[in-house]
Amino acid sequence: MDFEFSGIAATSSNPDRGSQTLQARYEEVKSSADKYQILQVGLTICHEDIETSYTLKPYNVNLNPIIDRRLEVERNWSMQSSAIEFLLENKFSIDSIFKQGVQYLSREEEEQAIAKAIERRDRVAGHTSIDVKDTEHESLAFLKAVRRLIDDWLALGATREEYLNIPPPTRLGLSQSSKSLPSALNRFQKRLVHQLIEVEYPSLVTIGKRDFIQIIDYDEERERSVREQRVTRVQERAWKQTGFRWVAEALAGGDLTNLDSGCFINIMVSSAAVGPNYPLKEFSNKLKQRLKEHRPVLVGHNLFSDLIYFCRCFFGPLPRKVEEFQSMAHELFPVLMDTKYMATHNCGSINPKSSLAELNDNLAKKAIPKINIHPQHLKYTTQKIEHEAGYDSLLTAQVFIRLSAELRDGGVDLPQRKSKDAPGTSNLHQTHQEVASEGYAEGTLQTTPGSAKKTFEQKSRPSGTRSPKEPTTRVLGTRFDLLEVEEALDEVDSNIPIDDRRLSLGPSDSVEVMQKAANGELIPRLGAEFWKVYGNKLRVFGTLERVCVMGAS
């Protein structure tokens, strides 16, 4: 995944300040993540076929920061002028996040919306008087006319209609004062009617309509049911607004219980593993369970800041101590890989050039592992769109696959290549976040966004299954149209326990697979020395520690 932000942490321009502690850097980035938003996400899914190659599927998704006003949750966020200038220089369309962006709701925001709905449900009537002054003669006359209508209606006793509309649909039979009522009520007049009933007619309740107010008899059971229905509607609206956070929850092994089963219907109807009458609910539940159990390896370039923003954006407020964040993030993402750390492992006190584009160019000529771009995801094969999240996530995927094969023994470091840039200049291919990160160490002021991560899934192809050339994915018919579930998930009827299935890059009993991994044709299997050396370590140049070890306490 790669992110583009509305702003990032600004570094000090004081060259004499020295290195920060990791805690100080964390506090700095955390403060920015509280203030700024993720505007664009790049997600590249890496699909491993142990018999052939790695297939990459890059996606680019704009995020809409607007929350449905009916949830009554406000999201306050800022834009940093230098960050927006940088995005505009790289052809980023700001209005696209509002017009085509995918909405999302963090865990914290969902809790706030539900809490407000419950509070409203349990709220005791609070008005003891009507908010009208003695000098507001028109309002007083309006209330007098409404009272007359209500009293006349109540006086009819058992013969009256079940409801009374204010204003009535016809003026026939009305007193002169009642005829003075407007044909449609404005918001202020509606509020006066609501307050009048609440204060003076406790045996009645009001129902707001578009142009009028309907008055009916109070029924405790019905009112309780109405209040519960309102809470239910808010819950359903919040689940719909969750949007892209469903992807974040799937990556983190989160709760997908309330994800609409309809999101999986396109997969089910085209799946060869289930019959035509297979229950959609059962099918979706099994897929959700697979997503929860099938924890991917999350890979990024210069991952430290991105991970902080990612957790803040979708999961909620972050802990105060960096050690607490390390533990929290490790629980969400058990296996994290930072290609910047991989490329600079044992680099000493000198910060070598390690930009994403430079690494990709240096590794591009490696023949193995074999990498293909899925035929339906060829946008970036014909054009380089630097600083577009989807493109940078694709570069990260390619770098990780090739770099992991080169460093597969765990103790072999990537040879440091001399920069082709002239002294005193920055590599134009660096992502802006990398330039900013190096600014921490060099004492320069950099204030614009970037960075990258990706996820891996493994596909083994047992005999009798379709070849890699045939389509193997089903795109979900959701608003964000990007979450794909590989055909491996079609095996929902298998009696093999989920824990015993082959997981992402998991150990294999196959001699051929292990030999290919040893030869650099495949990424090292989990459990190899490679993962102990490079796994769960994030590079943080400009700090005394220089590395953030995830899961450390």
C-alpha cells in the first residue's frame, strides 16, 4: 500500500539539533496523523504461483474524507499548503477525492455515531417551556391557532381521526384563526409544534413530515420500537459508511461480521466450488472467516510513517508511547517488511541512497523471481505516474520480491551502489516522503508526502485446477470495487481446517518449493533466517535508534 497525504510532519531546519529519539519522532508523526488525512491509497496484491511466477495487481483508490451528516460525526482535518502544492505538481486532482473517492469510517468514528444514537434513544424529554418570547406576536398567534386545532380534535373523543395534521390539508370547517395557518410549515414552525406537544400535551406525540407535523396518541410500546429502529438505521448507515475500512479490517484480521453479504455475490455466482443454490450468507461467512485467518505479509517502503497514519486513519487514536504502538501494530499486522530497511541493513552510520525508484531500477534486470502484471491491471506498464499511490505500491511489490530473493540467506547485504546524482542534489526519483525522511538526518526542511506498502497472497495450483492464464479473480460489486478474493477462497466447502491450509509464504513440505526458494526463484518461506533478519524492522533514519522493531516492549 502507498499513501498520499494532505500533510506530513515538518522537520526542523536547525542543522545542530542532532538526532531525535524514536519516541520523539513517533510523537512528531503521530501529531501529524491526528491532523492530516490519507487522500489516496495504492494497493498492490501479489499472487504467488509456486509453479510459474508472481502476478501483481495494482489498484489506485482516492479516499473521500466526508462523513454522512446523518451520522452526526464531524471529521476535522487539515491541508498542508506544501503537501497540496506537491500533489498538484504531480497531476493529483483534489476534487476527485470528493467526486469519486471512497468513503470510510474509523472504528472510533463508528463508536461515536452509535453512542450518539443510543444517547438520543435514552434521552428524557427536556423541554418544560416553549422557546417563544412575549414580544414574538406572530409566533404566539401561530401557537394559539395550533392549540385550537388540537383542542377541537381532542374534544371529538372516540369519534376523532387517529391523527391530526398541522396544518390540515383543507381549510373547510376551520375557525378564522386556524385558517391563518400557512399551507406548509418552515423549520421554526415545526420546532414550535414539537415543543408545544412535548410541554402541554404529554398524551400525544409528533411525527415530522416534509411540510407538516402529524400528531398521534402516545403509545409506549410503539415509541420504544421507533427508538430502537432509529438506532438500527444509524448502525446500518455506519456500516455502509465504513467503506474502505473494510479493506483495512481484512488486512488486520478485524471483525467483518457486518460487511454486507451482497459484496460477495459476484464471486459466488461464478465460483466452480459451490452449486447454484448455495446460500449466500453461508458463503460470505466462510469467506470472511478465511480473510480473518489468512493474515497477509504487509510490505512497505519507508514504512514507519505510513503505518502510523494507517492505524490512526482507520482504527482510531494512537497510544502515547512508541513501545505501546509497536505492540499494537504488531498485533494488527504480525509480519511487516520494510524494503528501505532491507536495502540499508548494516549500512553503518552513513545513510545510503535507497529511494524506491532507484531500488526498482537497480533490481529490474534480475531474471528471477519471475514477475508478471495481471492483464487487467496494465495501466502502469505503459506509463510511469510517479507519486500516484497505485504506481508506487507496484514498485514496492517488485522491489520486495526481487530484493527478498537476493537477500534470501539473511546475512547477505545488498551491495551499496554509488548515487548517479551530482553532489548536493537529491535523486529526482525519490518519493517525497523519502526526501522528507532524509531531511531528518540532514537538518533540511521537507514537508510533502509519500511512501509504500503491499500485501502478499500465495496460490498453489493443485492438479485439475485451471491454468494461470485463465481468469482467477472475481471483482466485488461494491462501491469501492477493489477488494478481490482469490480463487483459493473458492474452496469454502473443503473439510480441511483453515489453520492447516497453506498460508501466505508458509513453510512447505515440497522439496521443489524449498529448492526454488533456496535458488531465489521464490520468496523465502516464513521461518527462514531471512525473516528473522529483516522481518518487523522499520527503518527510521535521523533517530538515535535508526530502526523501529515491531512487537518490542
